[in-house]
Amino acid sequence: MVKKLLFILFILGVLSNSKAQDVHLSMYDAAPLFLNPAMTGLFEGEWRLHGQYRTQWKAVNFKPYNTALISFDKSYKKWGFGGQITNLSAGIGNFNVLQGLVSASYSVPLDFNKYHNISLGIQGGITQKYLEYQLHTFDNQYTTLNGGGFNEDFSNGESFNTERFYLPALNAGVLYYHAKQQSFLNPFVGISAFNLIKSKETFFDQDNSTENRYYLHLGSRVNLTELFYVLPKFLLMNQGNFNEQTYAIDIGYYLKGADLHLLGGFVYRNEDAFIVSIGAKKNNITGKVAYDINSSSLNSASTGRGAFEISITYIKNNKKNKNAKICPRL
């Protein structure tokens, strides 16, 4: 109980003294529209439907942090079009962030064989943030009278201006990828930027604005054999004073007799967590699960128990196009 109380007080302190940080995912590239708008439509098939769910801090919080995401995208010639809905909920006050985005990309080949490609992408939409602050308690509502205690009739001393506000969202990205499937190496590198429109973001009447979020992600699929590959990758994220680095390796093995791809991965998120993922791909469906083993300064409260995450992707096959130029990562 003491550990949980300390954890909750820590989180409230962070929220009240810093600018907001966007949600993050451990399997960040399982959700391509979340990672980079330039990845919209970069797959082999007619259309793609993706869902992802993450729950974090269940071990130490009465109401854990839950993130749900669903996206749809479709390719048309050199274009890609799609949309994404993300919902975050956390805490006793039912803090909620709901965002809806539409996305478009355009892919340009750099050589005659169309092995080297650059894709440009843009996203736009709206974000709603909501907090039921009436459910929270504050130190001004505690009294030392009659032995001390909590009195909800006391004023909390806070000046909330609203419990709901809306923000415009504008994101953009660029991606280079090598699309020749028979190559030993399929490198890729992408840069994406989010929250490009600076907007006032506060439940109080304060001068607080949204922080830009930037991603640099790169790696290369290494096709060791026709049945086995490894994929080392790196992600750097920056948002205001927050920085995140992840070093990861994915592996895949094709069971030819069963027509089944076995998937696995290991991620280290700097000073935060070790992440293990497993999954499989069968026909049109890819499913993966991951677990965060917390290694940050909160480990004394969490005892290593971090986050659970699951992703499912369905791709409708396009039987007419067997030579589509796709990002090998996907």
C-alpha cells in the first residue's frame, strides 16, 4: 500500500510540474501510422487493418494506464491513404486522450528498378483531452483538527478552468527504404515529426503549449537464409525535456511445411525497461504480444512489472500484384 501511494504521488507530481508527454508503444513499428505518416500504404495487399492495446503500471496503480489504437490504410499506385484512432485513459480522475487522424503518403522510386524508394507522408486531425478533476483529492482538503483527516467540504484550492479541451493535430514524415526482397540487406531510415501546430494545452488558465515530438528510426532486415532473418533497429524519440532511446533486434523464421512465420524480438529502452515480444504470421494475419520488464527508478515499487501489449494486423491480399515495392520491415 505504501509503495502504491508513493507511486501515485510521484505521477501526480510529474503531471503538475511538467509539460505533457504523448503516449508511447513498446512495439512501436507494429503500428506504422503511429510511428511515421510516410509508412501509410507501404505493404503488399489491398488494405490493412491494425489494432493494438497496451496496459501499464497495473501492479502499482488502482487504475492503470491503458492505450488502445486502431488504424486502417490502403495503397493506390504510388499513394497511400489511411486513418487512425488512439485512446489513452489513466488514473482515478479518468484522464482521457482521444485522437483521430487521417493520413496520406506518396512513394517515389530513386532508381530504374524501383529498389530504392523515398516516401513522404502527412497526417492531420484533432485531439480531445478530458479530466474529471472532481474525483481527485488535494492536500488543502486535509485537516489537523480532531486528530486529523480528510474533509471533502474544504476547498481544494485549485482553479480548474475546464475539464475538456480540443487541439488540432498535424504530423509529417519521410522514409527511405530498400525494397528488393531478394537482397541480403534491406535498410530503412525514417524521420517523423508530430504536434507541428503549437496549441494552448491546459486545464487551467496557464501559458502551456503542446510540445513537438520527433522520431528517428532506422535499421536493416538481414536475410541470412530464405527462411531466417534478423532485423536490428534503433529508435530515438525527443519531446521537450523527454528523450527515449530503444535498441532492438527482431527475428523471423518461416516454417515452410506449416506455412507459418514465427516472430520474436528483444528491446532495451534506455534507463526504463527490457522488452520481450513473441508472435506469428499465418496467411493474412500477424499477431504479437510483448511485456515490459521495468528497470527504471520505479523498480522498487513495480518489482519489474511494467506493461503488457498486444497487436493484431490483417492484410487483404492483392492477388493481381505480385511485384509490389514494399518496405521490407512490414
